[in-house]
Amino acid sequence: MKYLIVLTDGAADYPLEELAGKTPLESALTPNLDRLAREGAGGKLKTIPSGLPPGSDVANLSILGYNPARSYTGRGPLEAASLGIVMEDDDVAFRCNLVTVSENIMVDYSAGHITSEEGAVLIAALEERLGGLGLRFYPGKSYRHLLVIKEQLLEEGSGRLKTPPPHDISGEATAPHLPRGRGSRLLKDLMTQSRIILDEEEINEIRIDLGENPANMIWPWGEGKPPALESFREKFGISGALISAVDLLQGMARLIGMTVIEVPGATGYFDTDYGAKGRAALAALEDHDLVYLHVEAPDEAGHGGNITEKIKALENIDEKIIGPLLTAGEERGDTRIAVLPDHATPIAVRSHVSDPVPFVIWGEGIRADRMEVLSEREAARGRFRQKSGHKFIKLLLSPEEKPEKDDPSPPGEDT
């Protein structure tokens, strides 16, 4: 049996007045997704356990079969793994965004989706001026970079360190959201110094001249120490491969021993090459049992409050990824395809929320239920009802078996 998971990052949403009370999923023209829903079975998935932040790190860890309540240590170390950074036990890794701040307002959490080449130059400048014993900056992709600090440098202060994600405070004053708790003084000092350094960089002068948002400050968040994760093959008895342009997902895959497949033209934005990702997934299926194909575009549209781009991303996924995968799955016969978001990123909120998300499983051994389309509301008709996120992989592998009762479930959730 072969398994394909298409992860439509942030696709779930709320009904919108602009869409006559429909969600983007309900408004988009997605005939292939609708067919999967009619011929397959689905329900809702609670990918964010109570008490944990509704981030892509928690949600995707959950979907891949790892209970975040037990295994999640933070986003930073997952991204460190994607960059090939070997963390020591006393290292704390932070995701380090390059952001645009003006008059102490978070104007842009991505600095205009700055290019990786520009970002690398700016991170190198920060490393040269601020890096040193126990503190290092590492370049990543676009606005997504990494800061690793020795734990002993973060000892000053009291209380749990809190570092809100910058995409959660778009358009808001930064002061109430600056780091708080143990280690926050060092982080705030680094943020202040970064403004001075980045304002002097020629790249930002050029960006301003071109009318683009400058990357004029860092925003560290998502801190964590190295996690201990069982390999995917040992846990589930199958081999896996991942296709994603996002460092976080690549790092997660490397930590659990999945093959990471780089696809030319794949980006973490609207301009990604959807078709190339789909073709790469089919090729990877030849020598892997399961392929996890991640598309970031719907999430970026949600953060930007962009209804048009969110619908367009969903329609591109349907036409250029789901359609070809569905055709190939029919030809093979021994295939199951699952489609789901990791979390919701509602247009009205412009941030992640922890609401359960819709999912569908189609293919060999799946008997159809009452779902007609893949949507937030229609998922309530799915026969799988609501599941804990970390039980999804076992459900995909053995959909007709009664799930194990290994964890207590929230009220109304099927274990």
C-alpha cells in the first residue's frame, strides 16, 4: 500500500461575509477535493492539544503521529535540524524572523518576503556584530532564520520565557508583545541592537528606494531545546518522504528519519510550483511508502487577510496536485490519499487558531460516508467524527480498526 498526505497549511477558516457566509474552502472551485470527499471518508482532527500554541510545529508533529503533549519542545530546534545544525544539550534554539517595524508597529512579519539571498547577507552582518561565545545566528530561507543561545546566557530574570510569534501581531504595537520572563533581557537587547545594525545595511536602503519593506529588526520566538523523537519507520513500520519549502517541516522530517525532497521552483509562498510538487510526490512514491506533501500558500494568505489568494491557492492545489495524484492513485489501485490542513488560519483573525480541522481519506479499503465536499462544516458528517491529531497516521494506515485508547480525549472527541 502507498500513502499520500497533502497538507494544505492553514486552509481551514471561518465563514466570511465577503463570501456570502461561506469559508474559502467552501467557495473555491475544487472538483477533485470534492470527489475525494464523496468517495472517501473523513471527519475532524484536533491537531492542537489543549494548552499548546496553535503553531505549524505542534500541528504537523501531531499529524505525523507524535503526541505534542509528550514530545514538543519548541519550534526552534525543529528548524535547526533542517539547517543541519547539531544542537548540544545546553543549547536553546529560536526561530529568528527578519521583520519590518515602523514607529514600534509590526508592519510586516516577513519583511516583504525578503529573498533568501538578501536575508543571508543581513544575518551574516548580525553574526559578525552580535555573534560570539554562546550566541550564533544562522541563515535560513527568506525571512525565516535561526538564533542559537547557550542556556546559561538566558538565566537572568524569572518566570517562563514568552516570545509571541510576529505573525500573530501584524499591525499591532510591538511593546506589549516583546519577550517576557527568564532570558528576556538578552533577547530584547539583541532586538534593539539589530535595529541599529540593519538600518545601516545597503540592502535595506535599496529595498526602501524600491518601495519594499526593509528588514529592519529581528524577532526571536519559538524557543526550545533538542527533542528526542522515535524514527518514523520504527514507529509505524513504513518509510516516509517529505516535500516542503519550509525549514520547519524539513527539520521535523530529518529528526524522525524521513527523506527530505527538494523541489526546484517550490517556495513557501503563492508563487510555488504546485505541479512540480505533485510530480515529485509521485516520483517519491516509487521508493517510499508514504509521501507528505506540504503547501504553505493558504497559510500565507490567511496571515495576510487575503481572501483572493487563499481561494486561488486552494484551486491551484486542487487542479495541479490533487487532480494528478487522484488519477495516479486510480491507476495504481493500492493507494490512499489524505488531504487536510494542519490548523486553521482564518482571514478575519490573520493568525493560527486551535479549532479542529477537516480531513478526508480516499482510496483502497476506504468506504464512503456522507461527506459531499471537503469543508469545515461538511466534516461533521464524516464517519470518523473527531480524532486526536497524533492518531491520524494510524487511522490512515488502518482506517477500519478501532483506535487505541492511549490518551484521554476532550469531551465529544472519539479516541
